[in-house]
Amino acid sequence: MSKICTSYEQVSRAYNKVCKELWNLGVLWEGSKLDKVQCIYDPLEWRGLIGWMGFYQYRDKSIHFPAVYNGLDWSLGWTDKNSTVDVLRHEFGHALAHRYPQELRGGDVFKKAFGGAYGTNRAKGTDPDEWEGRCVSGYAATATQEDFAETFMLFVKHKGNIPAKFSKKPAIRKKWKAVAEIIRRVSRCSR
């Protein structure tokens, strides 16, 4: 694994880009719960031993992004070029789930699509080594919360249009539709 360094400017540009995308999707507006989610760049933080590129801190409701992290060799599909933006999209998925739990759980849409409640447990029948066709990445197969965040990341990246490589995968289409429904619910919250 290679060490990847990020600058404050790089993280700031990525954060602004993702905020604009979320605004356009209707889940971020002035005064919304996601509007309160900050991105904290830590030039002294190094998550090299565990490979974290960024993480959503539930306690302070912020996304933390270290200056240096290990390049990932898992099947995330991220590259050094787009990883900062994709990580922020992913972490905003966790933030959305945390800040809008009713919209996530309402009507069992999440459970039916992702195979369980939002959390650290894997969906039944999901194996991280045999994820293709059921999840958008190997990392998504590790837990229902990561499955949601990875699907959310791609949903935001592709502006709601499912990529062709997933369009013929029924399990992924179901998750994509669930993310669209959750986004619709969040966008209908009072502004």
C-alpha cells in the first residue's frame, strides 16, 4: 500500500463539490441537519495503520479527514485521483443515516433492500469475498451501514442514474431504489 497525502485545499475543494451535489439532490439546504456536518481536516492525524481515508464521527457529527493515509488495496473502486471526493460522498451517507434515522427506517425500505437494520452487521447471505451482483463493492459487503454508504456514494456521484454495470443486478437495483426513496424522504423534511 502506498501512502497518500492530502492537503487542506484538496479536502476543502472536495467538500464543497460534494455539498453542491447534495444540494442539487435536495438533501442539503441551509439549516438542514446535513448543513451542520463539518469536515475536519487534521494535518497531524495519520490513519496509516488502519487505512482510514476519512470517517464520520457520530459523537461530534463531523467528517474527519487525515492528512496522510494508506492507499487502499481493497475492491472499493477508488483511485488516488477521486478518492477524496468519493470518501466524502461515502461519509455523508453515514451522516445522512445518522442525522435522519426516521427517514432511513421508515416503512422498512432500508431493511428490505439492504437485508437488515443499518449497523455493523452484514446482511444475511452477504459474503465479502462473494459480493459481486449483490453489493456495489467488496467493502459494501462488510456491513449494512457500509453497503448503504457505498451505494449512496455512487448514487451521488452518478446523480441518481444507476451505472450500466449495476443496472442488470436486481439486488443492487433494489438498493439503488431504496437510496432514492430515502433521499426523497429527506428532501421532503421541513425547510
